[in-house]
Amino acid sequence: MPRRPIPADRQLDAARIDAERVWRAMMDTPMSTRPVAAATTEQVRRESALVRGLYGRCDYAGALRRLVDLVPAMHSLTDRRVALAEMVPVYGVAMGSLLNVGYPAHAWLAAERCAEAAGLLDDPVAAGVAAANRARVSAYSGAYGPAGALCDAAGADLAGSAADSALDVLGFLHLARAHHLAGLRDQARAEDHLAEAARIAAHTEETTSWDLDWGPRNVALWRMAYQLDTGRPDLALTTAARVDAASLPPVRQVYFWLDMSRATEAVGQDREAVRMLLTAERVGPQHARSSVSARETARALLRRGATSPEQRGLCERMSLTVR
């Protein structure tokens, strides 16, 4: 009897199945729907915290599995304002999880739900978070202009606000705008936004509001990515040397190590690039194995003939062909 092929990553296979289930759950519960109460506020808040924690550990399969039931549960709450307040971060997690396992169209629906909830809350800080989420999906598809417009409008609404965490979100929007402008090849304005983000981060220091992990460390990570995107890997490595990677939460660590792999590959340090890819995989296997940038780095190494046993194993887990 022939053996069935073993999937490269069972967790990713599960995440992709649940991505479709989450999409159906979102389609079944539009913002106008008020299902019969099926969950308590305490239950939803506890589940929301659990899902956000799973996402923070790069366990997208775990987050998506629980989102299947959490989405309708949020909509079933009788206290509408409490429900909306939970929806903003939860739909943000749904967006990130779906995007990170390769479902940008599904992620866009989650980002739209996040924006709808923030709009109904009439909270400019929540609206800023939602704008960053929508912009992330837009930029993922290369629509940097529309992504920047979303962040520009949200940033204008937050400018001068004294609301709690307004500065954190405003600073994060500056980072996003720098990324979008880099995509549009407008480095001068991108540098201005990075500088403003750094100024705000120096004032706020490290915070955890809205699961942004905002602060100087995050600014350094975005600056490193920006330097890579603008063809300066040596500068990115200099920036990386000032980052204490061990102190970062897993969802940030995985981006750091993936960018380190991009930088070391770009300067010809192939063995280091493989080591950085493997480190990223240890921190967040689901993320690293489905990451577009990780796959691009692995392919670049293959084209140069770098095929160590470790790299072959990684490529197999990424479902990349090694000849």
C-alpha cells in the first residue's frame, strides 16, 4: 500500500484549513448582525486575551482555531460597546494571522471589520490602530499609495491628542508611513517619518498598548527593515547590532532574525544567513516557513549553490525544491 505524503508543516496545514473557517465566520457575522446572546463578557475577554497571546507567540494555527468561535461570540454580546472594544484588537489578530499564513484577501475582510468596529466606537486611537491594519494589508499587495493615505488620515486625527496611548499609535503610524514611502521610493520623506517615530519613542519608552510593542526597540526593527528595503544591508547590520533581540517578544524576534538573514545574505555571508533563517524558524516556525521574505532569501542562497544539510531541511519544511 503506498504511503501518504507527510505534510511539511502540520500546524500550517491546520492554520490554512482554519483560515477558511474564520473567513466563513466573518462572512456569517456582519457588523449589522445581532445574534442571540451566547457568551458572557468575561468569556469573550478571556478568550480574546488568549488569542492575542497565541498571536504574540507566532502560533497562528492556535489563534485561527480559536477565532472560529470567538468571532460569533463577540457579536453575541449584549453590551455593544464592550463588544466593539474587543473586536478592534481581535480582528487585528485575525488580520495578522491570516496575512502571515498567506491569505491576504481574507485578511482584508478582517481589517475592514476592525475598521468598522473602531468607527462605531468613535475612538480616534482605535481608528488609528484599524488604519494601520488596513494599510498593512494594502502594502502587502504593493498598494503603497492607498496604504499611506490611510495612515496619513489617521495620523492627522491623532495629532495633538491627549488620549491614552494616542502617542504610541501615532508613532506606529509614522513607522508604517516610512515603509510605504520606501515602497514609493521617496526616501527623504520616509527618513522624516522614521525620525519622528524615534522622537516619540524616546518620549513614551517601551509600551504594550494595542499589542503594538511600541518603543525604541520597535523603531530600530523598522529602521533595519527600511535600510534593507533601500539596498543598504551593511547599515542594517549596524542597526541590528544595537538591538537586544532576546528581550523582544517572539512576534518581533521572528522579524528581526528574518531581516538578519536578508542582510547577511545580501553581503555574501551565506552560512550566517542560513543560521539566521534557522533561528527565525525556532522562534516562530509557522511564520518563518510561510514568510515571503524567508522564501526569497532561501531561494537566493540556493541560486548561489548554498545547500548545507541544515538548509536542505529548512527548504523542505518550506516546501521549496532543492536540486
